[in-house]
Amino acid sequence: MPLHPAVGRLIPAGGMKAALESILLGLLILVALLVPFPAPWAEPVRNRVLEEVLVAETPDAWEVHVGLSFPARYERHFPLHEGTELRVTMQPLAVSELDAPELADRESVRPSGAAAMGLLEVTWEGDADDGPYVTFLFAHPVSFWVRQGKDFRSLVVTVAKTAAQGGEDTEPGPSPAADAAAGTP
């Protein structure tokens, strides 16, 4: 019986071929694991900034919940209480290198169930010079309040119903969050 040089032990005559096949198979597996996968198999985790835009109706208002694919802080909005266009400035908090290019894009959503309140579209404007913004476009002037979502991955815009829409025809005023911060009921 010949002595196998790789393992230093005796191998039966027919086993030399089997040993070489095992070594070759092991090398092929090692090479397969070290070769990177083609680009189509390594797609990014997210390809959207606006993960969801949901509209919920209450007796006196509609709430528009905008879910983002990353944590962000609501900074400010304009105009303050009423208009046909609302621009909300957002500050991204923690974004991976993989998702960072998505923030510079522009993305629009036409939420279902928003026609009754006059909401035409919600747009992420990551390409704005002084942004990024979330912009809400309405078909007619509306009164609104803006607040940060509880999870820092969402934004909530409350739109008051008019008397014709079944709500109290309220004048725009400070947001409920601003009232709470100021200590007023």
C-alpha cells in the first residue's frame, strides 16, 4: 500500500482516486464561497423612502401617517396652520451607507382614501437644496397640525374637517403638540 503524502498514512490502492476527488471537491467549495455574488443577487434592503402613507378618519379630522424607512426628526413646517401645500422639514438621524443614496431622491405617493380630504399626493423631496422635505399637496385650502410620530420613523399630519365635511369648522391654531409643550389644555 502506498503512503499518501498529504495525510501521512497508508491508503488502499483504489482509495487514492477517492482521496483526490475529496480534496478537489473541498477546493471547489472553498472557491465558490470566496467568489462574490453577482450584483442582481445583492439588492439593497430598501428602495423607498416613504414606506407607507395611511389616512385615518376621526369625527372631526383626518390623520395622515407617513412611515419612513429610516429614523428622522420633524424640525419645522410651512405654512404654520393652513394652505394648499404643506412642506415639512425632516432631519435624518441614522442612515446606513447602503440607504444614504435613496435620501437624495424624489418620491411621490398618492394615498388611497385621501380624496375626501382633498389630499392629492405626498412627496419626499430629498433633492431640495434646503431640504429634505415631505410635501403634502391638497386640492383646496385645509387647516392642519403637524407632529412627530412616536417611533421617530413617522410623521403625523392632522387635517381638520370643515362643517361641510361633517366636522366643526375650526380656525387653524397651534398644534396639539405645541399646546402640550406650552402647558395649555
